[in-house]
Amino acid sequence: MDAFTAGLLQRIRTTESDLTMARETGDDFLAEVEQAELDDLHRLAAEHGVQVGASRV
């Protein structure tokens, strides 16, 4: 796995975690921001052929 792929997958995991925390704490604004970031990361992964696990938040 190259550095780009590893970094992208790490960012996805971190963003998924941050999104979960925002939802659990009731921070709707932060949840929207994190969801938008996650959507962008998944789009970027798809554009570069990076397989992301099936666990999408």
C-alpha cells in the first residue's frame, strides 16, 4: 500500500470516528461538517481506485 492510500484510509477512519462522536454529543453542525468531509474522502478514494471498507457511517 502506498503512502497516498494509507493516508487516505487513515483520514477516512479518523473522520468516521469524529462523525460518530459529533452525533453522540448532539453537535449537529459538526456532524454536518464531518459528513461532508467523509463524503469528499469517499469521492476521492473512488476517483483513485482506493477500496474503502464496507463500514460507511
